[in-house]
Amino acid sequence: MIVKKLHEAGLKSEHAYLAAAASIGLSLTSWLASNRNESLERADRWGIFVGEWAPTFFGLGLALAQYENTPEAQTAASSNGDPHGI
């Protein structure tokens, strides 16, 4: 139900995958920036905090991809004029 609502709001699996990749990059960037300005422990915490977003976004992307392949989603997309049926 949540995945359906997110899909209807315009969120696609590609968006979630891009967010996961960006989360990994942001994790590394925040760790490097914090490592220069703060203690190592705090830098590690920032990197880990942001890095924990990636699995969530990947999981959401997989759920959306699975939903996009259902007949219900393909019927809704084709009735909205999407030529790819997604």
C-alpha cells in the first residue's frame, strides 16, 4: 500500500536507486569533512549515520521495481499515456 502510494506520487525505482548512490557519496563526503574538523569518533558517527540511508533507499527501489512490474501498475501507466507502460 505504501509503495503504491509512493508510485502514484511519481516516485520511481530509479529515483530510489539514485538516492541510495547519493547517500553513499554523501556518507564519504561527510566523513571526510568531519574527520578534518572534528574528532575521529564524531566523524565516524556522521559517516555511519548517513551511510545507513543507502540500504533503505535500495530496499525501497527494489519494492518500487517489483510494483512497477505488476499488471496493476502497468495498466495504470498505460492509461496515463506512458508509452513504456511504467
